[in-house]
Amino acid sequence: MTEISGPDGLRAGATAVVTEAYAFACMRCGHGWEQSYEIEHHVDADGRTFVLYVADGRIVPSPLNRPACHNCDGRVVRILRPGRVASARDAAHRERRVPAAGPVEAPWAPEGSAPLP
């Protein structure tokens, strides 16, 4: 999901603010999480552009460069579309109705009789 803030959404020094959301899944421990980022586009004193990633009001490293698992600190993390972790959690927590297993009854045929169809 990408949203670009208009002139009212700009912070001091930012030329544009883009909101991106990502879902993450750790391939080591299976932990999943989602995070939204405000990506602030800036221009330095020499005219070079750079971006700052802001999550929960704090400047953070880019989530696309070596993300780490919040649970086990693992470095093999898959980046997914937003909503993927939530939909997987919902599916895992849905009640599944499976009929109770019981003995299987087989038809009895006396010895020497033809098998039943």
C-alpha cells in the first residue's frame, strides 16, 4: 500500500512523504509481523536526495536492507505484501469443523460367499 501525502503532510525539510506498509515472515522461527513506514524524501545542502524511514514516530533503517526478526533476531526474513500476515493468522485461528473419527464399519460376509458390491 502506498500513499503520498500532499503539501499538508510534509514535515520540516521533506519534499514528499510516502506511506508504505510491509508484512514480514521469519524463515528461522516462523514469526510474522506487519509495519507501516512513512518514507520522507529530503534534499541535502548539496542538492542530493535521500530518504528517511519513520516507523511509530522514530527514524529507523530501511526495512528492505537486511531486516531482522523481532522474535529471534534471525536475518532470513521474507518481505510480503501488507495484509499477508494478518490473513494467515486469521486462517490459523478460524475454527475448523472436522468430524470426529470413529471406527470404520465394514460389511460382514460369511465365509465362501460372494463379496458385496
